[in-house]
Amino acid sequence: MSPGFSWDEKKLQFAVREPFPSQTTGVKLVFGEVSGARTLKLESHMPEYGVIFSDGIEADAIPFNSGCIAEIKVSETEGVLVC
């Protein structure tokens, strides 16, 4: 198990929520990291009902159907937590 990483590190970690391979598709990548100039580019092959969302908040889902491409990268803009 990974000990995690510091709050100030400029990276993202991802996990595929439901990696279901079919007879025509495989599952090659189910966990990884995005950092620096590395980006994660995804193309949907789902004909309908595909969605993409972050942090498990399904209400914030964006339609992600066949032909849609999403590029995930670390933002140049940083957020600030105010308590």
C-alpha cells in the first residue's frame, strides 16, 4: 500500500471505478498518476449513457459518450483552502 503523498505535490492519482472488459475491449490501465507535463487522454467508446466525474460526486457528471475525448492534467492554477 502506498503511503500517499503530500498536499502540496503537483500531481493527481486516478483509479478506474468499474473496469469491465468486454469480449471486444480489454482493460489496460486501471490506476495511475498524472504529473508535470504528463497528461491522461481518454476517448469514450460508449454509444450512450457514458459519464465522467470526479471525487465520486455523480451529480457533477459530464456526458462522455462515443467519440468524446477528455484530457486530464494538473492545473496551472492553484486553489487555496481557507478555514
